[in-house]
Amino acid sequence: MTCFQGPGPFAITAMLTPFSGTGIDIAVFETEVGRQVGAGIDAIVVHDVIGEGCALDHREQDLLLTTAVRRADSKLTVIAATGSNCTAKTIEHSLRAQELGAKALLLTVPYYTKPTLKGVIDHFRQIEAVVRLPILIDDDPSRTARDFGEELLVGLADLAGIVGVCHGPGRLAHFANLKTSLRTRFNHLSRDDHSMSSFLALGGSGVISALTNIRPAPMTSSNRTVDARSIPQLDACDVAALKLAVSLDRPFPTNVRLPLVPLERDEEIALRAACAETFGATVNHAAA
């Protein structure tokens, strides 16, 4: 069973990947998954863009997924981000994730090669035909440079395995203007922490949040613990900033992998001050 079978709204965390000097700090990752379970989060996404999935090798991706599945112990849905701009590789990675215990998949619209609408629809059709897991489409034109509007969803509406779509930043108007049939056919999730309240007010099904790495809380909570609007220095797409913010709350390694780099010193000072003011982090707390 996945979280997408309930009424929502769903709180889903795109998990950060903690790195030690030699690789993944799997003990910290396991603790962080446990924190999400304890907070009542509905689901987590592993090794997507927030988890620096493109900087991980296959063994590391397997390690994150198997650890998440074991620690979650069916108390939340584990979603594997297995999408790429290659259909054959996406199928291979998706079947592997299915084998390792993932309960759903997050698949990006193919990027970089800029395929046509027909190519993107056929891409998802071939994947849906062979995997047995619910699929979420990650539709973020700011990353893929392709915006097919609602025609993409029209072309996928007959595929039972595709259960939802994740809308990237700046897609609030797009979601609001979707046909009623498309709004009811799919679960609609926002990847934009900054517009979360507006998205839910328009009838959204939930959020895939990066900020819930810091202090996770379910969507039913009357007091969201991290309000993106109150920390303008914290860009939810900036993995280095997110890791620093987590490290101000508890021990967490701030290492990122190239091409990502740590924050500049002035950026770090500003973020520390904003976090301290917003949720009581200690400005002088040393990052792990």
C-alpha cells in the first residue's frame, strides 16, 4: 500500500544524502529516515535531485534505498527516484528499485535532449508497461527545459500506473488552470515549499518538500515547523543550504559533491542568522 491511496494531503520529504569523507554516512541517513517516521511523514523520496542522485553510483543508490526500506519498516512509503533521459536505463533502474523494495517511483520528464511531446509520452508508456509500482511524474520545466502544459497529462491519463504529477516551482497557475478531469484523475503534488499553502488551497494533494529535512511535520500539523517564506535565504533547491540548516539543528554532515559546492562565507552567515531567528538554531553551532 502507498500513501497515495488515502485522502491526503500527503507530506513527502525529498531526503538529503549525508556524506562522510569516504562516502555516504549511512548511520546518519538511517537516523534521518527514523526521524521522518517518528514525525508522521507519509513518504520519503530517495536519491532524487535533492539527494544528489546524479552524483551517486549504482551501489550508493542501492544502499540508500535498502536502508530506507528497512528503517521505514512499512511505516511510510519509500519512493525511489529512478528517472533519466534514457528510457532503457530508466526501466532498468526502476525494475531494480522495485526489486529492492521501493513502493513507488518518481520519474522526471526526460531532460537535456529535449524530446517531443510524443517522445515523452512514449517514454512513460514503455516504463508503465513493465513496472508494477505507482508512478509519479516529476514535471519541472525549470530543470528539463520542456513545458508541455496539460497536454502531457492528457496523453498519460489512460495509464493506470501513473498515479500523480509533481509540479515544480512557478507552476501554481498551471495547476490552477488544469481541466477538472485532469485535476481529479491524478494526485497533484507541489515541489515548491514557498507556495505550499496556496497549492493546497487550490486543491493540491500534498507536497514533496525539501524543507521537511530540517524539522519534519505532517500536513495535518497546525504548526508547520519550517515556513519557507520566513527564511528567504533558504532556497529549497539549494542542497548546500539545506544541509547547513539541518546541521544547525543537530549533527549532520554538510558535505556536498561536485558540481555542487558549499555556501560562500557571507551566505553561510546570513543563513545561520535567519535559521536562528526562525526556529531557534544556534548561529555559532559548528557544522558537522
